[in-house]
Amino acid sequence: MLPSLKSIGDVKGKKVLVRVDFNVPIKEGEVPAGSEWRLRAVVPTLDYLAQAGAKIIILAHLGRPRGHDLHYSLYPVFEKLKKLWLADLFFSHDVLGAAVERAINNLKNGGAVLLENLRFYKEEEANDETFAQSLSAYGDVFVNDAFAASHRAHASIVGLPKFLKSYAGFLLEKEIAVLSMVRAQPRRPLVLIMGGAKADTKLKLVKEFLDKSDGILLGGVLANTLLYARGLAVGKSMVDENLVSEARKMDIVSNHLHLPVDVAVSRSLNRPDGLNVRPIGRVGENEFIIDIGPDTMALFEKVIKSARMIIWNGSLGLTEVPAFKKGSLVVAKAVAESRGEKIIGGGDLISFLTEENLIDKMTYVSTGGGAMLEFLAGEELPGIIALENQS
Ligand code: 3PG
């Protein structure tokens, strides 16, 4: 059983560490409108603690920085959070050090401080015990409300429960409750759609979902990588080089696994320069795959129509460029029109569906991308195990 935030007891004047997932898109130094959903999702937990008079220390990450890189600063997230959560909120420009301790000691009851990106310290992803212990020293108790990062065995996710009494926040609890029901009673035919970046998280899931689903539709970096691993030309497209040999070994053949049969290509990733459709294998040396092609759209639409349940993470093209979003839009409309259950999740996809006014057509929107997929594939998430197994 997950220890619920409701059982945290009297936290008036106590320092509560709250891990959240604020990994949201940043454009021109701001969280763009429509991309603040992961912030809104944790407000119930933050409100509950603030109203109970706790001193709240918010821990989060952004992107995958290598060291202290201000392009990945959480400051824009702080500015956005300040607008939508009207609390006494401060920002700490570091994660460790005397200035952080001072900021925490200055908190009033009900006040909060957001610490800078935890991933500025490599110890976070390395799950370094000393780092977790240093973080734990800031608080009296820990709340994990970062469902979307709970598939990572990182210091702030699995290390903190070793040092502090720990609870599941309201968002984490809700995600686990809803997705447990989906996992226990999947509707068949079940169709899985996977696109976007982060092929590393998704590759193993293709295999895990093969027996559990009736159709798998692939786009994005994962599809590029699998095509490339099969020896097909992908030009300058984004491929996860580290996965190629694993993908070759997997060599999955299944008539319900669908890779694109044609793709849209461009010579530029930022604008439609030389926008063309190519059959698979005919991508030119100087071309990038930026979307699925029309035959693939028709194939994907057909498979989606047959589904009674759809699970979707990751858009199928580079949706940030309007000319490259056609495939994702066709698929999004087919999903929206499906009479089956539609479970979608993850960063860019939620922003995209929000922009296209299709988000309300989904049955359940999870804040988790990889976390949602791993959980639905039947894996135990390290962050959940850490909460359940604390002594
Ligand atoms: C996500 O956006 O899915 C989570 O924040 C995890 O991010 P990561 O894949 O960089 O660990």
C-alpha cells in the first residue's frame, strides 16, 4: 500500500520535501501557454501542505543537462508556478550549499521554495546516497508527487525514502489508482502508439507490449532507430546510436508491429525546406525524417479505428513546426474520434493535444510519459517500490 499524504499527520511548522515533475517545455526562457499542465497537477498537494502550515521545499528536474547548464534552469518554471499557485514562493539558485539552507530557514509556515534543477548534480541520476542524505537534511518528511519521474531510480526518487518518513502525494496516488485499473482490465483490441524522442525508454517497451497488445504504431526517434537498424536509409534523421545494436539483436517481427511505410522529409529541422514524401528506404543523404507520410497515416488510422483501448505517448513528427505536424494531427483526430478508451501521456504530446483543442476528447491524461508506459507494461516503478518498502 502506498502511504497516503492524508496520513502525514500534523505538519505545522515542519519542513516537507516534495519531489515533483516539472519537466516541461521551455521556449525563449518561458514555459509556453498550454505547457503548464504538470505544474497545475501538483497544486492540490502543495495547497494541502501550505494550508496545513508546512514549510515546503520543492525538488524537481528539467531536461537532461550535463552539469550546471543554465539553459536547463528551473527559474522559468518558478515564474510560471508563482502565477498559478498564489503562495509565498521563492527560488533557490542552487541545490546544495549555505544559501539554500538560509532560504529554507527563512521560510514561514505555508511558504515554499523551489530548488534549482537537481540534475545539475550528476549524483542525482547516479542515485548517490550521500547526495540523497544531503537533500534529506533539509526536511523532516518527504512527499513524492512525481509520478512522471518515478520510473527513474534517482537519488531524489528512491534515495530520500531511505532517510525520511515518506508519503505519496495526491497526483501520484491518483495516477497509480487510475492506471492500475487500466492495467488490470485492458480492453482489446489494444493499440499502442509510441513516438517522440527518448527511444531509450521506449525500445524495451515495444517488446514488452507485443503480447499484451493488438497493434503497435511507431514514429519518431524510435521508428528512425529501428529502420536504421534494419539497414534502411534514414539520411540525417535523429537516431539513437546507442540503441542500434540492441535493436538489431531484437529484430522483432510481428504483423501487428507497424513502422512507417512512408515518411515526410525536409532538409531542415526548423522549416519546410525541400518538404517531400519518400517511401521507406528512399530518404536522401541530406534529408531528415520529420513526419510520417500519407500511406502511414492511412494505415495508422485504420488500426486506430479497430481499437477499444488506445495508449499513446510521443508525437509522430516534429510538431513544433506547423508544416511537420500533419501526421500527428491525423492520428490525434482518429484517436479523438475513437469510441474506445484513450489513455495518453507525456510531455510534448499533452502540449500538442492542448494546442489542437483535442485534449478534452481523451479518457485519461497522465502526466507520465515513460513512467505511464512502464507502469502499463506491468513494470514496478522504483519510486513506488521505495515508498512501499520504507522501514
Ligand atoms: C519525463 O518527462 O518523462 C520525466 O520527467 C522523465 O524524464 P527523463 O526521461 O529525462 O528521465
